[in-house]
Amino acid sequence: MKKIIWILLPLLFIAPFFSNAQDEDEEDWSMYDDLELVDEGEVKRYAKPTIVGLSPTRFFSVSYDMQTPYTMNLSAARFPASQGTGWGVDETAPISESGRVNFTGGMRFNSNIPIISKSNLVWQSGLNYMRVGYNITDIEADGNASGLASILNENGLNNLNWTNTFFVPISEENFFIFQGSLDMSGDFGFSLQPFNTIRWSLAAVYAKRVSERKRWGLGLARTYRVGNLNYVPVVMYDVTSADRKWGTEILFPARAHGRYNFNKDALLLFGYELEGQSYRIDQFSVGNNSYEIRRGELRPRIELQRKISGPFWAHFQAGYRMDWTFNADELEGSREFFRGFFGTQDYGMINNLTNTVYFNIGISFVTL
């Protein structure tokens, strides 16, 4: 499998340069551009959900994500951290366990299916799965080590996600986007995990479609993008140049990309994405408490997207995985709390991962 991937990567990267064709927020709603509502004999027009030049929407996508080797450093686990016996937020915790992570990654599946496609409402829903497997060797541990490295090596981390997105136009130029998601994340297998450890996220954006080449929006989000629960402002800014070659696809702070369209069948994105979630570790979750790794990553990257045939596109991503957080919290009664930038709640563990290069390659069923 690895040999096949390394053979495909360079072929996928150079493919668009031989084409003669011309030309995650996150939705490309072009399939609904011409929808109208007839009201009492008059045509009421609503804002179109998209602008020209954006990268295609992925209805279904399967990809494989992998990181090159790095070092994992873990502190001792302190129980119960929720009662002030953990590591202080400004404390430097000594390393109790370390290991060489030879491989990190796994398969990812994403879907984004239209449920309602009326002129005054578009609803899209998707089930998603992400696997983060580990191969860890040379584990060194002292008497206070928690054994987390061995747990990750054996079980890895899994994420099941259900996301719903609603596009609600209110005039020819103005619209709202609402997005909600539920996540079950942890080292669970087929038995899943307690439903009271499901975490929810929500975002709302008010936006304006200035022209067929520009739209912007402002909003607010409750998110786990960098592992911990956070509340952040949202800025959307999508624009395409007059020649339809250059553009931006920005949903700050979740991601921000510049875009170059080689032609209608190939494009390049360059920028960054924040990735993360709160993962429950079953062995450390005593009683009704939930012990969770706050996994968050900053990923500066480039991404090449290339049409294969018909609605099928391939993509290749290469970038640098930067550790935002891999610390842990113990949630008393499995109830989430907000630390933000100024909270003083103790950590259950203070961990760090050295930064490394990563790759992602996949195939998608899209709409333009």
C-alpha cells in the first residue's frame, strides 16, 4: 500500500500541467444557483449560494492521511485533575514517557449530501469518519508513566462525526449559513463509547454575495478545532479574480487558502487548516468521568485537486503538521468546561509532539 501511494504522488502532482482544458467553510452550492421562488405571480430572487471559481464540492470523499516520524513526550497522568490535583496551566511537567512515533494516520471518509434544495432553504447533511492510528517504538517510561503511548499504539484514535449545514437566503445578496455537528471521539472500537461524551459544535455566519466573484461573512462558532472547547469569531472571505485564475477560500480561523486555477480541471490551494477534537481515553475514564486528550494541529499546506473522469476528482495534500495541543483534561461527570485563554483549570496531562511533515491523498465524487 505504501509503495503504491509513493508512486501515485508524483504522477498526481504533475498531471494538471499537461491538461489543455480551460477554465472544510466550506460548501460549494453551485448546483442550486438558478433556483427561484414564485410568489403570487412574481418571481422572488434569492442570493445564490456560491461564486464562480471555487474548488468543487465533495459529495463523497475517501482519503488516506499519514505523518512522517516524530517524537512523543508525555507527562504523568494526575487523577482527579478536576479537583485541583492536576498540572497547573503554567506548570512545566517533567516527561514520564516518551517514544518514537514511526507512523501516524489512517483512512478518512467524508460525505455531504443535499437533503432539501429549495430556493429559500438548502440543507446538506453528512456522516464522516477519521482514523488516527499510531506505530510507536522505543518507548521509555519511568515509574510515574501513565502508559498512554502503549494505549495509542494498540488502539489509536477514532472520530465519528455528523454534520448538518443550512443555507438560508433572505434577499438577492444576503444570506445566513448555520452549521451544527456531533462528534464521538476516542480510543473506542466496535463498542463505541458513552453517549454523554458526545461533543457538539455550532457555527452561524451572516454573509453577503457582493457579485458573482465575491462574497464575505461574519459569524461566531463553538468549536473543538484545536482540541479544547472554544468560542471564536468567524470571518468568511471568498473571491475570484476577473480572469478566474486567482482567488481565496477563507473561513477564518478554521482555514484560509489562496487558490490558483490552472484550468477548469485542475487547481492548487495553498494556506493552512486547523484540525482537532477532544478524544476520550477509556482506560483513564474512571466512573462517570471522561479523561480526554485535547488533540489539536495546525497544518500549513498545499493541495492539488485534479479531475480524473466525469465527477471524480483526486487530490494530493502535502504540509507540515504542527502540534497545537496534545494535553489532557479530566471532565467530572463527563461535563465539558470552558478554559479559553485565561482559565486556570488544571490539566490531567501536559504532553507534546515534535512537528513533522504529513501527506494526504484521496479521491472524491464532486459537483462543480
